[in-house]
Amino acid sequence: MKKIVLLLISSIFFFACNEEVKPLEFETSVIDNSYKADIEVAFDKAKATSDIAKKINTSITSEILKSIPNSETHKTIEDALKAFDTDYTDFKSKFPESEQRWTLAIETEVLYKTESIITMGLSTYSDTGGAHGNDSIHFLNFNPETGNRYTNEELFSDLEGFKKLAETYFLDHMKNEGSDISEFFFGKPFQLPENIGFNEEGIILLYNVYEIASYNQGYTEFVIPIEHVKQFLKSN
């Protein structure tokens, strides 16, 4: 299984802890059915049966479904995987000479957990033919007191200020990498990534493949030290 390779390990988050709230525990659910396609799926689920846990699990399921090709009409991960496998067998029946075996690998990992935030990484790789497969990493930041996902607006008190700071670090990162800034953002101004995470060093910004550049550029990831970001963060 393709592992999530991230700088996010365990960290000291900036939110104040609420000692009255017990952190949720998670367990890994593995779907290991006999598929014709190469399918491997392992994802985390909150163990508790509370409404908060159910909300988090529903959100995780929803994000996984979005990552499975042609899964728009399915409500469960199992149904979406069966449909993916059926599409593959239909493909093989039409093109029996093809040596292409479709691949789908999905994995989540709880990257950080306190009474105030749960950060989860979702890694997806799919290959149904073509020049190359499609892979992506997404961060899911949950509020364990409500089960809701945090938005950037809920994490930052001054998002525009943080954006300006992030741009300076992005330019430094590109310079260190020997990359030309003109190769990124497809001619548009600097934009924050869809995925923002946290570790003990600061804030991680991750741009997925195709998000700001061509496939050949791959992932773009850099870190901003926490002491430079505190002024832009909210605290709960």
C-alpha cells in the first residue's frame, strides 16, 4: 500500500486544550475483498458511538467516496469499490488483449490529535490507464468537540496576512529548489493551497499535483515556523 509521506507527525498545536473533553480514539478499517482490479483500502474510523464520532466518520466516508473514480451515485465505500471493480471487468471484456490492471489504493492516517483538533491525512492513488496514475493527499482537520471540519477561516484570524507571509516562504522555497516562479499558478497570482497542516515546527502547506503546476512538478510542500505564524492564528 502506498504510504502517506508527509512532514506531519506529532506536534504541539496552538489551540488551548479543553481538559474536560476526552480525545476520540480511532481504529483502522481494512477492506480486503477479492477484486479483479488491484484494490487496497485502509481507513480510520472513530471508535465511539456518539453523534460527534458519527459525524466525523460520515465526513471521512464522504471524502473517500470523492476520491474513487465514478463514485458519485454511491453511498458506501464498499459499493463504490464494487462499481470500480465492475468497470474494470467490463473494460477487460472489451479489451482482453490489454495488460493494464486497474489500481486503486486509499489510506488514511491520524496525523495529530488533541482535545481541540484532529488532523487526518487521506492518500489516494488510482490508475485506470493512460500515461500515468493519479495521486493526491488531503488534510482533514476536525473539531473533536463538534465533529465538524475546520475551515481556514476558523483556523486563522487574519487569513490575508497569513497569505502574504506564505507567499514569501513559497518564493524562498522555489528559489532553494532552483525553480522558476513563472512555472507555477498557471499565470495567476499566488494562492494558498487547499491543504494546510501543522507540526511541531510550524505550518505545512501542501500543493497537490496539478494544483499549481504541471504533473512533472509533482507535489510542492514547505513549512513556515510556528513563531512566525502565531499572530495570524485563532485560539480556542
